[in-house]
Amino acid sequence: QVQLVESGGGLVQPGGSLRLSCAASGFTFSLYYMSWVRQATGKGLEWVSDISSNGSTYSADSGKGRFTISRDNAKNTLYLQMNSLKPEDTALYYCARRLYFPPTRDYWGQGTQVTVSS
């Protein structure tokens, strides 16, 4: 069965960095687009970034220049490097498997909490 397990979240001061990881299993990871999506407390889901099967990346304006999505297909792992973190980046971060078309996300991990606070 498809499993996505995020890790790497935590408490960080403004301006700090974190690298999130998402370990994937139960499907051929290299063939799928993958996504990072976040949800702040009391708010809706917010798309963060996508990466295609061949490594093309797409990012929301909120993270451009600060967040970098990447993947290691040999390790079946998705990453999100987050730099220059701001308090407004505080959220539960999910990784998700994304279908190419229609562009829906059909499997989600349980999320990893990122808190940016001094």
C-alpha cells in the first residue's frame, strides 16, 4: 500500500532553516509528481511546491527564493529545504503524491509540524 512518511519538522527561530523529508513506499516513486502542501492552524490547505518525475520544480510565490523541493529517486525520498523561515511559515507540512492529469493529490502523509518562533 502507498505510504508517505514526513519527518524533519520542529521549532526554529525566524531566519533559520529546516529540511523536511518524505519517505515514500508502495508505489514506483520515480514515475510520479510529488507535492508539498501546508496547513496553518485554522486555515485551509496551501500548496507549497511540486516536483515532476524528471525533476522540474514549481513553487508558490510564498516560498520562492527560500524553499527548494528536490527528490532522490534512488532513496524514494522527497525533500523540502526551507531557508529564511518566517513566523507565517508555521504550519503542518504534508507531502502528497500528485497525478499528472488531472492534477489531483491522491495520497497524503500524516504531516510534520514546523513552528517558526523566537
